[in-house]
Amino acid sequence: MSRILLEVCVDDAAGLAAARVGGADRVELCAALALGGLTPSAGLMALAKDAGLPVMAMIRPRAGDFVWSPEERSAMLAEIGAARAMGLAGVVIGASRPDGRLDIEVLAEQVAAARGLDITLHRAIDLTPDPAAAMRQVAALGIGRVLSSGGARSALEGIARLRAMAEAAPEVTVMPGGGVSAGNAAEFANQPGLREIHASCSLPQPAPALPQVAAFGFQPPGARATDAGQVRALRAALDQIGASRPAG
């Protein structure tokens, strides 16, 4: 049996507990998943370090693109330092040039700051016009994992590009993410070198008991929350795929 690792992204204490109970192998820790994930708070990092799972901290100081100002670059180096000081397993980084190409200078700076930690390059790679060239740059930087939807709205739509990315740099783990669920996990079974999958495993949150919470914008429309049952179902689907493949 060849086990496929399941990483679940979470942005609060309840999500962290749901990921653990549901059988996640690793957590991507964020704030504001509705915005694609921002750097988690120091308090959430402190809680996560005792969760019993490897934790990857998102390093992203704001929503929007991944073109960082000098001040944001400094902030991100401090955030990497905070994740290290907190004892987390690693960090999730990314930086782009205005045309979508990876910003190698900024990435090299962040890789140096994160030396000794596990490193994932996030979906900034989905903006690049030449994913094969970007994958070779990732390998040269010594980054061992890339999270990607294959440049599409969902990983299922981008599966052809995900395959091409994996073939361009076999030494780098390509981790499909974006709309992955128990219902479509089998579609990724033939992805070259599939070793890991990333998912939110979330369900819509119920309406808040006090209507003012939504009216004042404290809970955004379409808010979702990590669900242990969804984690468990995806874990089972991945185990079925793994059982059908030879070990090693």
C-alpha cells in the first residue's frame, strides 16, 4: 500500500480539532481562508504546535497578489521567524513578479530565512505563464513541495497542467489543491508522483444566531468551516487509491 498524505487547511481552533479528529496527516495553518489564507496569529500558532500534527504556517501578510513591497518582505521574514520560534514544522511561501513569474530574489530570501524548516511554495505558481520553467526554478531553490490547482479554478480542471509540472521537476512534490474532495479524489489517482493532496474539507457555516453578526460583516457571506466528517471521507478515499498502488 502506498499512502497518500492528506494536508488540511484550517484557520481557527475548531478547524484544527476537526482536522486532527478526521485523520489529517498535516495542517496548513492560516487566518482568513475566505481570502485564500493569510498568516495565522501568534495565538493560533501556539495552539497548533500542541495539536499532535505537523503544522505548516502560511506566510502571507495581506490579500491580493503576491508582489511584495520592501516593508511586506520584512514583515514576512519576521513571520517566518515567529513560526520557527513557535516550533512549527514549516512555512508556506510565495512571491511573484507583476507578470506572474516567480520572484526568485524574494523566494531565495524567504528560503534562507526558513532554512531547516519544511517549505511549500503556495499557489503563486498558478499565476506563472511558464509552469515548467517555474518548477525548475523551484527545484533549484531547494523547495521540495508545490501546492497548485494547475493554474485553474480547481485542481480537477487543472489536472493536465499538474501532470506537466510533475514531469518538469520530478524531485519536487506537486500537491494538488483547490476543490479536492472525497467525491473527486480518484480523478487524481494517475497523477505522476502523487504523494500528497491538499483540501479544505469544509462545509458552509450556519447563519449566526445574532443577525447583527452577519449584518455588520463579522461573518462574511458564504463562510465555511472545516468538518471532521469531510476530512474522514477524503482520508478514506485516499486510502482506497493508495491500496490499489504498489508500495514504494
